[in-house]
Amino acid sequence: MQSGQARAQLTKGAVTNGAGTAAGAALAGSPRSSPEARLIEIYRAIASGDRNALPLAASLVRDVPRFQLGQLVYGDLLLTRSGYLTGFAAVPDGSPAAREQLQKLRDEANRRLRSLREMPPPGTVPEQVLELSRNVRHVVVVDASHSRVYVFEHQPTGLQPIRSFYASIGRAGFDKQEEGDLRTPLGVYHITSRLDDKQLEELYGIGALPLNYPNVHDRRLGRTGSGIWLHGVPRESYARSPYATEGCVALANEDMAYLMRLLEPRRTPVVIADEVKWVKPDTLSVDKREFRDLLSKWAEARSQGNQALLQTMYSTALETGDEPLERAGKIQAPARLAVPQRLQIDLEDVSIFRWTRGAEVTVVNYSEVPAGETRWTSKRQYWTKENGRWLLFFDGKVG
């Protein structure tokens, strides 16, 4: 492992940058009894020269014996105490496989510690979330380059962070393009269902939350592949190295169990970004207002059957269909632009998300309520910016 001095500096830097705040505790892996929080407490003790580091490590490996990083820190501390190891250094003469495993554990340790000093500034939200409907309780944000999953709760005061977890992503990194490339996709997705351990192979641990990759935007760009999930890890291990999956996002089983209990399929958005940009909510007000005005204009034109206006708002690659999005096939540009017929509607339960990496895309979830009726249909739209104008290229049901 890295030297004791380097590890101490890293730990002190993390502690100095806000890990002691209430929000910091939540984002560093609350509750304090979690294995990650206990590991970080050991690092703090090492950094300060506290002799409690060894008993803390002994307690951690006793309680969580499959936590390899905890085992490694405990072994290092024992060797240091006995005088056989003067610093926390990697074994120089180990086998290639052993050296590779040690490097993965070093990377995991660095990712976990960095989360303390790189957590979202207080009062900020991910830039992708412009508006949330009242029926959306949580937002999941995956920071792929930092191996971190953040959970936000939609409270009366706005989005508030409540937990964060270490996570593994694809072996080849992120920005998935095609089936089998071992990359984790980037974009705005939604949880489609819930799978418990009885439905899964051991590889996926105690459960999984499938995502709607490839979404409409992915398919429009020709991206392929499927089966991208948030899922657990085999029970023989506690966690996986930062780059270890075939494209999914993998969390410790106890963390996955928390998400399985908390998150609601079909409504919960999952933002996966290479590096999350955190912004103050009021900086999104202009974009939110712009899109709210656009949706009102579209809904009015649709209700009035104003075909001429609707024609100007739709992309020539418009796709409308009754097939649920999760089962929809690859988008094909229609031979002629088919504008929906007149329908007096109200838009309710509106959520708006934007994506700006590579192309400007806005995703809108809403409930379509025909005037005078109580029944509603959950729908999703995809808009793209073409020549400076927002145009609708998909409007369909959510399965």
C-alpha cells in the first residue's frame, strides 16, 4: 500500500475538508456503524498517530471478515506494530496477481477517502435536475470517475443529500457505446423494476435495480447493449474494485439492500455522469422556466389541434408510439412527420432533466390527463436542440 506518511496526508486532507459536518457524515457513508465509516475512522486514527487504530481495525475485520481492504489495513498495522513493516508499503516480491490485487485495493482506498473531500458543496444539486414532480421521492446520482453513488431525497425545501456509497463501474470505464464494451453508460436513466436474490445469479448479490439503458437518446445515437443495473456483489466478498463490472454499477450488499427498500421503480431517476457538476438550485431557474414555457406551448398546440405550430416543434425524426419505452425497439425515422391528433390535455406530475454531454437533450416525465377525466397515462418525452431550437423527437408511454 501507499506509505504511512502519504496515507496520513490523504486522510488529514479529507478530514480537514468537511467530513465532520452532518452532511459530510451522510455523504461519507452514514450511518457511523457502516464498514466504510469505520474504515475511515481507522484512517483518521492512523493519520493522528492514535494507538486505537489497531483495535479499531481488529473490530472491523471481526465484524466484516469479507472486507478485503479492512483486512489489508489490519495486516499492515499488525506488521508495523511487530516491527516487520516500517511503513505501509506494497509487498515488492509478490506474484503479479498479488501485486495487481494490492493495486486494486489501493485504488479502492483512495476512492473512499477522496469522497470525504470531494463531496457536493452544501446546498447544491446535480445540474441535470431542472424540476421534480411531487411524486418523485428520490434521485440517484452516480459519479463514475469517483466511484460514488449519491442518494438525494425530495423534501419540501428541495433536494437534500441523505446517503452516499462507494461503488464499482465497468472494467473499461464509462461512456458505453456498444454491447460488450465493458463500459458503464452515461446519461439520464430511470429504474424500471426490482429483482430480488431469488431471481438472480450469485454474481449480482442480494438484488438489482435495472435501468432503461439504452434509452431513447442512446438508441438514436446507435448505442447498443442491455442489462445495465444497479446491483450487489457476491456474498463471498464485501466490495469490488473501482473498475470491476461488465458495465453495471455494483455496491456492497448492505448498501444495495438500502436502495432496494428506498427506491421506487419507474419514477426514480438515475443520473450517471463522468464527473458530476454540482450547482445551486437558483442557477437552474432560467433553464427550468424556458422549458416550462415550451411545454405549455406544446400542450396548448396539442389541445387545439394546431398542426402548423406542432410541425415547427417536432424533429423530422419524431417517434410517437404506444409501446412502453422499456420495450421499445430501435428508433427509425418515419417516412413522413406524423403529428398527434387534437387532444385536450393537462400535464401533471412534471419532472424535467437535461443532459449536455455531446448533445443537448432534455427528458420530460409527465402524466397526460385528458380534460374532464380522472384517468392518466405516464409518458416521457425527449427533446433535442437543433440549430439553437428545442425540438421533440420522442413522446411515448412509460411501461
